[in-house]
Amino acid sequence: MKLKSLQDYIDNASNTKERLLLNAIKLFSKKGVDNVGIRELCRECGIKESSFYNHYKGKDAMFSAIIERFKDGNKKVALDEADVQTIIESKQVARLFHYSMNKFSQVTGNPLFYNILRIIIMESYIRKEAYIASKQNLYYTRKDGMEKALQGLIDTGCANKCDVKQVIAEYLYGLIGLLNEYTLLECWGEDLGQIMSKIKAHMDYFTNMLQVKK
């Protein structure tokens, strides 16, 4: 059964601990962690406040569990060896950026992960734990595969020679900023057309800079 919304996940939770965590994700993604009390969370979950502590020591423990979910989801984003080979064989620099973005979009298309991503991005300005998780998983888990793919394109004469690590760092850090803006605009219900154009222009810029012109 494919779950299409965060509420679907909540409705299909197998136990109280999972239902608590999923309701926390729903509330935290809307209000922020500090603006949601345990009483409100328990009321949303339909349990007594005293029952909360049978499952979590407090909100910090619950937030740590959310970060672990975030890390698990990001493992699916990194380019593996097969992905790298596919990109190199395509002989197209554009394939590198679009392939990586498509893998990321498939993960963020999951409503549970997307709400977790919103929490991590919002809380990274407040909580060091969230900042570290954001940097590690939005940058470091993606860079190795992208570096290998770009170096392979250079080695086969399909991409211009460059400082691979520097280029991928510039691409990813710029992209993270754009994704943060996208998440905030989506949260506020703003039009996403302009930010989507910025993301496309970001990928096109690096493609045009790196692709060998024939």
C-alpha cells in the first residue's frame, strides 16, 4: 500500500511509539520543536500525557529519533557505483546534475521524509544537532558519488578539466541554499515557480561551464 500523505502514515502506525513520533513530525514541521508541548502532542495522539514517558524520555529524545529517520532517508540519495557508471557512459555533464537531483526528488517526494526535511532545515538555525545532520547528509553523503562521476567525465574527455572537489562543493552548497528557500516557500504556501527556475538555472550554469563543446 502506497502512503500518499503524512496522515496516511499516522493512520497506519503499528504502535503508540510510532504514532507519537509521526504526530510529532506533523506538529514540529508546522510549528517548530520549541512551539509544541508534550501535552499538545499527547492530545494530538489521543493518549494520556503520563503515557508519553513510557516511550520517550522527552522531546530531545524524540528529536534525536527524527534525525535518525532523516539519516536513513538520505542514504538513498547518494550516487552508488552503478549510478556513477551510468552518468559516465552518458557522456553528458547535464546527466550528472539531473540524475543526482532526480534521486533526491524521489526521496523528498515521500511525504514523511519531506516533513522531516522541513524540520531539520528549520531547526538547523537553532539546534546544533540539526545543523550537523543537515550538513552531513545534504552535502557529505552526496559529494563522493558526484565527484567520482565528474572525474570520470573528465577522464573520458566529456567534461572540462577542473578542481573536482571545489566544483562539486560550490554546486552542492549553492543547491542547499536553494533547497532551503524552496522548503520555506512551500511551508508558507508561496508560489514555487521562481525558485524552481533558480534551481534549473543553477544546474544549467554548472553544465555549461563543464561540458566540453563539440
